Amino acid sequence: MPEAGQPPLSSRRSPSENGVVKDRPPRIDVELHQGVSVLTSSPLQSSSADSSWWHRAKPYTRTEIICDGAVHGLGIAIAVTAGTSLLVMAAVRTAPQEVSSLSVYVGSLLAVLVVSLAFNMAPVTPLKRFLARLDQAAIFLLIAGTYTPMLALIAGSRAGSLMLAFVWGGALIGIGLKLFVPQHFGRLSLLLYGAIGWSGLIVFNDLARALPPSTMWLLLAGGVAYTSGIIFHVWQKLHFHNVLWHCFVVLGATLHLWAVLDCMVLRRL
């Protein structure tokens, strides 16, 4: 109990060494945020890192999560149905010699969609942290996987062989960085995704000679869709930004899948 005439302990001030009275530092509370201990201060909230490379500080709403899951589900359904049709038709009738490269492509497409769904639906736990590594690494796998059947058509040329080696070499470096040091890679990865993704422009003329014009237009449209979606990926203050980002991902993936179908099946019937 304070003595008579003295202010309560909660309102006392601490004198500094030079006699100037200072306010006590704000009280520090500990809150539980999605299973992670987060430090906050009163009256102002601390800017300590309560988010990181693998989860947001502010959780998505239930509606956002449901919509995001629906978008992923749609993408997986398209990949399974169209991808299976592509492999069966190519193996049986139109492109049996291309089945191996097409399998790499379809497998990478399914991998990135399934891993992305698992990561985005998972609560903030150590499992989500692990899935974040796979999710970000799988993007490099998809880029290289998408290029594989297209570049296989010009692999007989020096430019085609070098480009295929460059794309897979860059993708493997990106995969390694995302799996082992994702916290040090950050937004720079977006530049690497874009650089590898648009590197096919280097062999544009070779591809234009080997692919139908419709395939080229679909490939370009898919690339634009992926790149445009990055705007919503980084616009994290926008409500439903993650859903919009994945809508563009599914759109880009669908256009590229259509391009491969067009080239390997439809134009060969």
C-alpha cells in the first residue's frame, strides 16, 4: 500500500540520472496469434516480427480461405482432367515420343497446385513452415516443367539444348534456395521467377518455327496472366488479394495447358 499523500505505484515516474523524470516504458503483453507467441506493447502495438516469410501477421478471413480453396480445387480439377487427356491422347495417337516430357509437365503442374492448396489451407504450425518451402520451390519446378515439352521440340538445335539446360539449371538453383534458405531469398525470388519464366523470348524465333501460331499466342497469354497476378500477390492490404493471385495462377496454368494440348494433340489429329 502506498503511504498517505503518495500517488499509486501504477502512476509513479522513475527519475533519471540527471534528475529528469521519465515515464515508465509501456507494459508488454503476450498474445497468442494463431498458435504463435507474439509480443505486443501498450498503448501502441510493437512492430516486432509477428509475420515472416512463411505466414502473414494478419490471418485471412474464413471466407477468403474458403474461396482460395475453391480456386485451388478448380485448378486441380482442370489439371487432372485435361492433363490425363493430354497424356492418353499423346501416348496412343499424336505424340508418343513426347510422352516423357509431357509427363514432366503434367506432374509439375499437379505438384504446384496440390502443394499450394496444402500450404494455404494449413494453420500456422511447423507443418505450414515446411509446406511454405515446398510451395515456393514448386513454382520453379512448374516453370521448368512447362518449358520442357516446348523446348524438347527444338532440342535438336544448339539454342534449344542450351535454353533447356539454362531453364532447368536456374530452376534447380531456385529450388535449392527456397528449400534451404527461404528466409534470405525474399521478394528477389519474384525477379528470378520472372527471369526464368520469360527467358523463352531468347529462342522466340526457334519456337515460332516449331510451334503453331495459336500455341505461341496461348503461351504468351499464359505468361501475361502469371505476371499480372504478381500485382495481387504483393498487394497484401487488398482484401482477397491471395484469392485473386491464385485466380491468375489458375488462369495462366490453364492457358499453358491449352497451349500444350493445342500443340501436341489438337494440331496433330
